[in-house]
Amino acid sequence: MSLTGSNNTGIEVPPEIVEQLGAGKRPAVVVTVNGFTYRTTVAVMGGRFLMPFS
């Protein structure tokens, strides 16, 4: 899903996964995509949990 007004994309994280991480609504995560790893936090936008992905 494209975030409004930018070229970034958000990958939706199911609420039950965010809850299982046990670090509140903005948990820090480590993401690996196609061998590239980066650190980020889960954001809340429009009532959904998203990981930013550029």
C-alpha cells in the first residue's frame, strides 16, 4: 500500500503480531528483504500497523 503523499510503501502488520511483540504500539523491529536488513519501528496510520518500506 502506498502511503499518501510519498513514494514510500507500508507493509501491513497484523495487530496480533504487534501485540505478541510486547513493546507497545510502535515496537522496534529488524526487517530483511531480499538480503537487505534494516531496523525500523512499526507505525500506526489510519488505525493500521505498518512497517515503512522505501
